[in-house]
Amino acid sequence: MLRFPQRALLARLAIGIAVLASLGLLWALTTVYQDRTAMYRHQAERELQTISRLQASAVSDWRERRLADASALTDDDLFAQAVAHWRDAPSAEAEAPVHDRLRILQERARYTAVFFVSPEGTLLLPAGSSSAALPTLEKNALQEALESATPSVVEPRNNPFFAFPFFSLIAPIYDGMRPLGAVWLVIDVRSSLYSLLTPWPTASKSAESALVSAEGADAVLLSPLRQHSTPAPVPLVRGSQQGNLLIQAVAGARGLIHARDAEGKDVLAVVNAIAESPWFLVSKVDVAEAFGDASRRELIALSLPLSLALLLGGLFLVAWQRRAWLRERTLKESLARNMQWLESAQKSALVGYYAYRLETGEFTLSPMAAELFGLPGDAPVAREQWLAQVHPDDRPHVLSSLESSLGEGPPLRMQYRIADTRNERWVDMWGERTEPGARAGMTGTVQDITERQRAETKLDQYRIALEALVRQDPLTNVANRRALTEAVAVEWQRAARSGSSLSLLMIDVDHFKAFNDRYGHLAGDECLRKVATAMARAATRASDLVARYGGEEFAVLLPETHERDAMVIAEQMRLAVRKLAIVHAASGVAAVVTVSVGVSTITPQPHLSASQGAEPSRASVRASAERESQQLFRQADDALYAAKSVGRDTVVPYTAAVSEETSSDFMPSPPEPRST
């Protein structure tokens, strides 16, 4: 029994230890707080840099695609020839191909407006805009484009010519060395460019991005801020505001910077230059939001352990005498709870344990393992008895895997079915070898994975159904352009091997824009569905593929079909559309909806390396087929243009379209019916 002075000394010693422990804990928590605050700061900086880099890449890709469209238009010799023919001999027939090309470009590339302008800057197409002239900046860009023979750009701005901020591209068109004019491509940047910057992938309230360009030492905001309603582009931010974030950006600051925004708030910002453009992307977040909340959360979270430590210290002093006799009882109760928890967890997870000895050929099973196998668990189970519960189809694989793992093979990991007459069950069996040689054995686990196997089967079914939907046009329920491209590549290779012919029909609904303008887009969608259904019914063979090529254009792939038979099928489809009797009062061809059809037939040649005896790779053959099959599309497209040129509602083969270039009296004759 301790005397009073000894107990007082021990009490003082305990208090001293508690104080030292508290000071050490306080120092540790302060260090952890500083480290975690720095970690949050670096995390916020990395997050802002990543988002800004992704947005800058998206903006750069957007601008690059638009410039590529303009360059492709300038380099399009067929379009230049059509423009030259129209400018030299103006007529409705000569104007139609040019007008259709502008319309198709506007609809497919999603431009807000597309105009053809003269070299002097007068708008010539579409009809009704001939009295208008280009704005001053576009006119200057036109002269620059004609002088350099390359597309010119007018950066986003507001102008009374349009009621929205827009971005312009001027694509010059030449007939040899003679300038014919240019195509003016107009984009509403609100729906295309701004949408790349407005969404923010985090829950931040102050984070936003904006496009900026430099005008001398001043900055111009090209896009609206996410947290403000200021329209864009906005007036200049003067270079005299040296602390302003935008002025630092145009002055050459790049990467991560700390600055102040227009409201004087401290912000963390990232500045990225947009490649091949005068634009800069500025992304920022308020410092108070980025770091303030994290600092408060960490301070509160880390203060709790200190308070808890002080409380525990007090409780420790109070419960010193009771701890000894409570410890044994607590350990016993904890052990009992853990054993009960282990048994419950094993049952809920459907996991059992087993041990196998090669010397005796017997399995020792836990209760859950015995239940999974459907075997008794009160005594060892013979190997033959265990193997009998394996599904007969899986027994060879299971037996070879077990013997391999018991030898020098890898650890056992296999999945197989249980021979259950009521329903099919799957198990996952894992094990490791315990000893080498004749005394070898194995211990491991077995788990019921029946539900997982069923889920994987359902996922496979969903994947197959989804792949079918990806290759179907949602409006017309026929194949889409992706499915057509894949089918052409496959049929081209098959035709090259067999020496058969491959035909393609390009079909366009005549005056469909006028139909939409008169009856509305809902009626236009219903018209396209009926036309697609009629053509699908006319394609009687299982190998024939009817696909929506884009807009009101369709394509029909006809494997092993010569030009004569392809003409018959095309004529049947043309007549099938007319028999629909869909009223089209705005058509210049007939009172009902009609179609124009271009027919192309090619007999593909075998791959060169294959003809020389070398075996080409599958990837090279497929790439070659995709490249060579483009000729089939070009010929069908030329034939379709010829069908439109002679008045629409007709079928024109590519051979006749080629002869049209040398004969002005070309008039296609209807094909003879194909015998059945």
C-alpha cells in the first residue's frame, strides 16, 4: 500500500506527463494543420490549372476546326468551278449547286449564317441579300484574304449587322488566278464558343473563365463572365490599371498568378495562350473561397483531437484505479463480439474457408464453405466427393487448375459452376500452396458470385443493344452514317476478294428546305421518316443497307450489284417516294415530295501486296479499303449533282454524269425494269 507522499509524487508525475503530452500534441497538430493547409492550396491550384488547360484546349480546337472549314472551302476546286460557271453565266440552274453547297455547309457545320460575297464586298447569296454589303472589318478582311489567297478572321465583336456577338471567317474563292469572291462564314459565339467556358465542373461559386485579347496595352474581354451579366465583347480595360488581372494577362503573364479582379478581390488565376490566335484564356477563383473554407475546416477538425486528448487525460486520471479490473472483462467482451462479427460477416459476404491436404486427399470446410458447396461441414470431405459437386462441363478445367497450383504453378484462382439441379450457381475459389512435395496442401477461400455473373450477363446484353442503337439514326430508324462507313469498308474488301461490283445510291429530297420553311420542322421530320421507310421497303435484299447520310440526304449500299440493276433499284425508290404523295406546294419539281438519285458502281481491285504474294496486315487492308472506297462516295455525289442539274426527280448514273461534261444534250433516260 502506497503512502501519501508516494501517491502525491505519482500524481504530480502523471500531471507532468499529461502536460508534456498535451504540448507535444499541440505542436503535432499545428504542424499537421500547416501541412494540410498547404496541401489544400496546392490542390486548388492544380484543379484550377487543369480546368483552365482543358478549356483552353477546347477553345483552340474550336478555332482550329473553323479555320479548317474555311481552308477546305478555299481549296475546293469543284466548288470553285461551280462558282465560276454561275458568275460567268448567271442562271437559276447555275446558282443551284452553289446555293446548295452553302446551305449544306450551314446545316452540317452549324454556322449561324453563310453568304457568298463579290470581290467588292457585296452579298450575292443567299437570294434576297444582294443589296447588303459587308461591314467594314469584314470588307478589310476580304481584301486581305483575296491578296493572300488564304482565309481571314474577324475576331468576336458586336455589330448592328447582327443582333448577337459573332465571329467571322472569310474564305476566298479563285478560278485559277481569277478571284471569284469569297464565302463569309458567321458564327453566333453565344451558342458555340461561350458554351465551352460557361460550365464549371466544380461547385465553386466564384470560379470563372473568360477569353481576352490585347489591343495595344489595353485588354478586351471577348466572352461574358460566368458570375456577371455583362455582355461580350465589353469595352476596353485600360492598361493604366496595372493591378488588374486582365492587364497582367495581356502584358505577358502566363501560368499561375495572384492578382486582383475588377472588384478589387484577391484572386488565384491561370493564364493560357490560345495557340495560333491572339486570344488568352484567363481562369480565376477568389482566394477567400479557395483557401478560406479549407483553413476553417482544418482548424475545426484538428482542434477536436486536442480537446478530446485533454478530456481523455482527465478521464484517465479519474479512472486510473478502475482500469485494471475492467480491462480483463472488456477484453473478453471484445473477443466475443469480434468472433460474432466475424461469423456474421462471413455469412453476409457468402465467403467460406477451406484447407486441402494432398497426402490424404481431403478437404476441411468452414460452415459457410460447406453450405456453398452443398457438402457436410462436420467432417473432412474426400476429393471425389468435392469434385462431384462441380458442374460436369467445368470439371476438367477445375481439376487441372487444382493440380497445377499444387505443383509448381501459380496460386489457385478459378470460377466454376456448382452442379445444382434447381438453379445455376457460380463460385470463385482462391487458394495458396502451403508446403512443397508430398506433404503439399492448400488453404484459401470460396465465395458465391452467382449474382455478379448474372449482372455481367445482363451488362453484356445491354452493351450489345447499345452498340446497335449507336449505329441507328434516331429520327428515321434506318442506319446512320457511322454504320454506312463501316459497311462500305467491309463490303469493299469482300468485293475485292470476289471480284464483284459494289453500287452506291446517293439520294437527296428535292427542295427540302422549302418544305421545312412552308410546313415546319415537325412535318419535315415526318416526311424524312416516310421517305426512309419507303426506300427501306424497296431495298429487298438482306445485304442492302439504307442509311441517313445527313440532313435530307440518304445513301443506299448495294453489294454485288451492277450498274444496270442499281439503276432499276434507284428508279423503284424514286417511284416509291412519289407514291407517298406527300404534298409539297413549295417544290419547283412537282406537287408532291420527290427525290434525286445519283448512282455509282465500282468493281474494287485486290490489294496490291496480296496480288504479289505478300500477306498484308488486317489493319493495312482495312485502312486501304476505307481510303479507296471514298471514290465510290465521290462518284455517287457527282452523279447526284448531275441529277439536280437536269431538273431533279430523276436517276443519273455516274457514267452519264461524266458524259454530261462533254455533252450539253445530256438527259437521263429511265432505266429498264429489272426482271424478278
